[in-house]
Amino acid sequence: MSTFEKRLKAIKEHPNAVTFAELDAVLRGQGWERHKPNSGSHYTYSKKGVFGIITVPFRKPHVKRHYVEMVIALLMCE
């Protein structure tokens, strides 16, 4: 099992306990580019060849479950 698969499995099992750093590592590991906000706390991710962007707010200690589930669904469709 690859590192990506292990991280994705851990995120799926505990979507309420995912940190921004964990979600960021999974997205960037799959080729998504992170764009810093000019103001505010929402980071955006884009990937060449994929229509649309993902928006994830930087939040401590954990990212809200809704955003985690959205990222999981998107990664499973790739």
C-alpha cells in the first residue's frame, strides 16, 4: 500500500479528525496546486486537465467534515 493510499484510508476512516496539513499533503501529492488566499482563510486547489477548483478553508485544529468528504469524492473520481 502506497503512502497516498494509507493517507486516504486514514482520512476516510476519521473524516472529523483531519488537519489542514493532512488534506493539503494528499491533494498536493496527487498533483493539485495550492493557491494562497489574498485575504481570508480559504485556499484553492487546481489541477491541469481537471475542470474546476477545490476550496478548503484553513481551520485549526481540524477541517470541517463537509470539505473532507468533498475532497475524498473528487479523488475517488480521478
